[in-house]
Amino acid sequence: MKKFLIAFLAACCFGAALYAQVPEFPEPEFIGQCLAIRTDNSTEQLVQESLAPRHRASTGQKLFGIGKDHIDEMTLKGPRAYARFKKSDGIAFIVRVPDNGPDPMSSITVFRFKVKKKMRIAEYASVGTFGDRQSNTLERQPYTSRRFGSSSYLIILKDVQEGEYGITVDALGSLTVSTFGVDK
């Protein structure tokens, strides 16, 4: 009986020590929200911004008749996101979705913006002079993922370069994006 009690207490202490080493992160409250996991194991909610769709023709098309006839873009005001990360940080997010059963690649998109003047731009479709169409042309950022909590995913970015990024959740037809930036 004594050996059993000692073994039981040792197992409880080992389990408590193991559980204490794993940080507990909350799930975001609403669908589409993203929590950034910082290097000090704290979380920060990413700012959600409203995308503005823009349709235009390329400069080459306007001047010379050669180039892209029609370009569909998403734009955000301002050249930089509020949340910043270092390239050397392990960059991870908890993203709330309607259901974490399906593959997250079908509902979560992490993409890079091009910064021009005082705005961030992401091209998602275009039609060329000779009828060549391109759709789904976002500069996607690769990531790994796993289920987190009852209806979220833990997203870990791979091979992140410096720049401005956005995360969208394809739910409810929303035009909001959670934004962040990566510096040296």
C-alpha cells in the first residue's frame, strides 16, 4: 500500500509539473478573430481592418494597349500594420473559425501585401490583353496548422519574409482582414 501511495503521489507531481510547463492560451471570442502568440507566451489580438475592393487596368494597357486589361485588388489604407514581429521570431496565431473539422487551407488564407505609396495592395485576379485569365493570385504564405480548442486552429508560419501580411477567414462573406507586419 505504501509503494502504491508513493507511486501515485509521484505520478501526480510529475503530471502537475508537466501541465504547468504548457502555456494556456485563450481562443479568440469571435469567428474571424486572430490572436498572435508572442515570444513571451502572451497573446495579442490582431487589428481587423476593412478591405476595399479596387478594379483597374495596368499602366501598359492604358498607354500602349498591351498589359492587363482588368486587375482586381484588395486595398488597405496605411503602409504598415499595427502588430509587428521580427523575422527571427517563431510567428504563430490562434484563428477562430466556424468549425475546425475541415482542412484549414480551405478556410484560412495568410497572404502578403505589396506596399505602394500609402496603402497595402493584394491582387487576387486579372485578365490580360490576349484573354489570359488569372484568378486566386494572392501571394500566399505557407503555414502548418493543428486544431486548437473547440473551434480554432493554431497556425504556425513557415519561411516568413519581411513585409506586410493579412489573414482572412472565408466565413460569412466578410471583407475584413487581420493584419501584421514582419521586420528584420
